[in-house]
Amino acid sequence: MEMPAGKPYHFSFTQDEANVFQKMKMTFQYRQDLVHDPQRTTDVLKTFPRFLDVKGLLNQDFLLLFGVETASEMLEKWDTTFRSKVINEAKHPTQSTELC
């Protein structure tokens, strides 16, 4: 799905989570373009605020990006391997111009 240049994509608010998941799946490639564009990467949550209130959307993107097998491995190792590392990184971010 191609989005208008320079305009954030906001689909109408819906309580129906199945519709939210479907719309987010449809806009996955656009989000990937945002994430990989250094000028717009920080706009992802502004453009797609449903990541903040609909549980499971991040998992869906992870599945779309890496596939079922890799996603399952990550979830299996989350508590024992990744959780503490992610929390530690969040508490001590590396200084960079992107974080300012």
C-alpha cells in the first residue's frame, strides 16, 4: 500500500482489534520504509499510535519481518536472554545525534 508523501497515515480509530491488526498488516511495508529512513524513523509511533494501546501489534510486525520460527525463538528466549539486556540498554542509551 502506497502512502501519500509527507503525510502521516492515520486510519480511523476502531475498537475492533481484528481490523486494527489487518490495517497494520497492510501498512507493514510503509512502516519499514519509515523505520529505515533516518529522517523519519522517529515518526513511527506518531504515525501509528495504535502500537501504544493495542497489545500484540509489535509481535505481528516481528512475525512479518522475521517469520514464525525466528519469532518463536525470540519469545522463548525473551525472559532468560533478552529481557535484562533490553532493559539495561534502555536505562543506559548510547549517545548519538539520533537520540537528541
